Amino acid sequence: SICSHATTAIVILIEARASSHANQLASTTLAFLGASTPMAMASSTVPPCLLLLTIVSLAAANGGGNNSTDSGQVRLSCGASASATDSDGRAWDGDSASKFLTSANAGVAARASYQDPSLPSSVPYMMARVFASSHTYTFLVRPGRAFLRLFFYPTDYGNRNASSALFGVTAGGVTLLRDFNASQSALALDAAYLVREFSVIVNSSGRLDVTFAPSTGAGSHYAFVNGIEIVPTPDVFTAPVPTFANGGRPDPMPIRADTAFQTMYRLNVGGTAVSPADDSGRFYRAWDTDFPYIFGAAVGVSSKKDSDVTIRYPPSVPPYIAPEGVYASARSMGPDPQINLKYNLTWILPVDEGFYYLLRFHFCEIQYPITKVNQRSFYIYINNQTAQEQMDVITWSGGIGVPVYTNYLVVTTGSGQTDMWVALHPDPSTRPQYYNAILNGLEVFKLQTYGSNNLAGANQRIPQKQLYQGEFKRKSAVAGVVGGVIAGALLAALIGCVCACAICRRGRKYASVVVCEPESIPEQPAHGLPSPKERLKVW
């Protein structure tokens, strides 16, 4: 009997350790042993040998806290030869000669030619693994769902130009990226680096293959990656069942449990960015500020929770769904009801066409006097379709300081990219006390296409301003030189004119018929420069 209990306890400990929740590990083990606290366990009737086994197992599960493979997580600095820590203090293992490079064609390690000041850390961005042909990383992790994050710093690596990196990535049988050009995407976003986050399913054997393959069509194409991170998670996507935002009667739209997702947006609405180190559940998610995506000048009012309000997670909202920082800040429409009734609080989010999208809205009333039902009620619109009427956060959550979230599903058609519109507007149908709306957080996830097992979209379009920025700078330099020459010529003409006038004045002593005029200047100068008359108008 003791051996049986010990074996079962070991299994529980191993599974809890793999789940990356140390607190869950301890509580699960204690509950199995019939004790609510370590002190109670010490005074229980559990055999001493089993107590010792439990203590040893707990110590082993919590040991090596900085090891990147602890708790089933993987952090791989590709191209690096040794372990190093990032700015958050997390350890990254170098992939050189590691167990994750299983094939003979392991590519080459390369160092970035330049470190952009905006990089959050040199790890894992300054080293890369470069592939001239297809290569597969094989990871052994806990079966089930996991975040897979790919880190890219598009710059020149040796004699390889950043613009020549064109490649695809597959994982778990799903195409994540196709003909991906990290340099173009970074330029389109005006960013120095990229992090692509996916949620994939690890098969029952615990094996996850991640393959990088250069695109065909040119021998100069290559693939590269700077970092790979894998974080096992529970299923945080398929529940609650989303409703289809179709503008009519919303219908439940269940999502298959084996669906792969790509994170398109994760926004802390009304608040500042939340770093991966401050995320909940040890998932290391990044939450961006929503301000860049607000449409127009009507940005509403951002606010923080009142000092006497405490965020209290209900059983229906596990703390790992979103960190407290997301629920402790919000954006609302403003204090004037008449103004609020005349506009929508709107966000515009560019997405890939031809996919379904899961939108998760996070709500929490955090300021007094909003404590009762029907004090604030509003519409949720997605792509100009009504997703929700009479959205009352207090009704849904049960009280102030209590988080709640809800899911909606939308579909896009076509190919290329399009803008997704998300808007809030007061709903006066129930005559609420305040004509206002509120939002604390917003996540947008792209769903794989089931037939083709595809998540890959087109490369992001580069705005014209950024596309020709280099050319504009060159033309500006040329224009500066030309302008300098013209300015010098004008100055010389002006000096000559002054001298001529002086001579004329002296000549008037002897002949009053002498007339002084400057040398004529053409009305249409060369190279399209404005005429002197136009120049006076401009200046």
C-alpha cells in the first residue's frame, strides 16, 4: 500500500512539475496525502518514508530555478554556444551542439552585424542560426497545448543580406509562416525585431518538430531564427465557447480542441505595456498598449483602479487568463453623455484575410461609483456587426473589482490584408445611469484553416513613407547641394546688384539718365525648383 501511494505521489509530482505551476504542485501533493498544509502533513498518519519521498520530490521539482527547461519550458538562443540570461533574468540555452539539433544539416551560427538600440536585450537577438536548406528542431515537451514563440532580428549576418531571408516555418503539422520576410515585416511595423507567437498542440508522444525551410525560387534565399521559446499551457482558447459576431442573433461557435492559433494582438487597454516578466501564470506573454490602434482623435479616457478597489479573480477566471495589471487599468469614453452618444470608441487592427479570428474582451469595473447593475451598458461592434448588446460588466462579473472575459468569433474573406474594426458605443435601451463604455484588455487570435492546416498570411505591406524613406533622404541630400549652389549664385547676384546700385548712385552726380537694374532671372529655373516669385510666396 505504501509503495502504491508513493508511486502515485511521484506521478502527481512529475505531472505538476511539467505544468509549470509550483504552487499547484505543492497543493496537489498535499491534497493527495490528506493534508491541507505542510504542518498538517507532518502531523498526519502518512508513513515517514512517504513524507521523505514527497519532500525530496518537491525539492527536485523546484531545483535549478534558472534552467530554461524547468517546468517543461524551453528557451533556446539559436546560434549561441553557451547559456545566457536576458534582461528579465531568464536563462536561454545555446543551441550549438545541443540535443535539439538532431539532423546533420544544422545550419551555421552567425552573429548580427549591428545591435539596434531598441533591442530589449542582446539575448537572444544578437546570435542566429542560419539555414541554407530545410532543418528541423525536435523538442520533447509535455503533451497538450503550448505557446511557441519565434524571435527574429532581421539584419545582415556575415555576407547574408537581411532582405534575402525568405522562408517558411511549420510546427506540429501546421504551416506557421510561408515566404516570410522578417526584414519587410519589421520595416512595415517600424520595428527592429519581431516576435511571432503561436499556440500549437504537442502530440501524445511529447514531440514537437519545428522546421525552417528557405523559400524556392532563388539560391540566395535562406532561413534564420534568433530564439525559440516553448511554454506549456492549459487550454486557454476553447472555453468559454465563443459566439459568432454576425450582426444578428449571436450563435455559439465551438472551436476544435486541436486548433492552432497565432497571436495577432494582445493589448492592455488604457494602460501601459506589460512585460513578459510581469505576466501571470508564468506564460511570459507581452501585453502592448492599445494607444497606437485607436481610430481618430476620440481616444476616450484612460484610468487606473481606485486605491480601495482590489482585483478579485472569480473561479470562472483563473489568474493566468490575464495579469492583474490588465484588469487594473481601462479605457472608457469620457464623462459627457451627449458626446459619448455621438461617437464610437474604435480600434483598427490590421489582420490577414481569409481566416477566422477569436477576439477576447477583458472587462473589470475598477472605479466608483460603478457598483450596480444598469449603471453602464454598451454595445460591442466587430467589423460593423453587433457582437453584443447591453454589455453590463457588473451583471456579467458580479461586482466591482471582479474580472470577466468573453469570446467572439469573426470570419474574413479574400486574400492579403484588411483592417479589423472593434468599437464600443453606449446602449441606451435599458436607460442606464451613465452613457458610457469600458474595456480593459483585448486579444485577437487567428485560427488555422482546417483543410490546409495553415496559419500563414502574406507579408505585411510597407507604407509608402517607409518604403521610400531612404530614397527621400538621398533626394534631400541632393536637393540640399543644389539648393546651396543656387543660394550661392543668388547671393553673388545680390552682391553684384548692390555694387551696381552704388555705382549708379555715384553716376547720378554726373548724369541723371543712368538707370540701375539687376540682371534678369529666368521665371522657370531648371530642375523644377520654384521661381523667385513662387519662392517668395513659399517663404
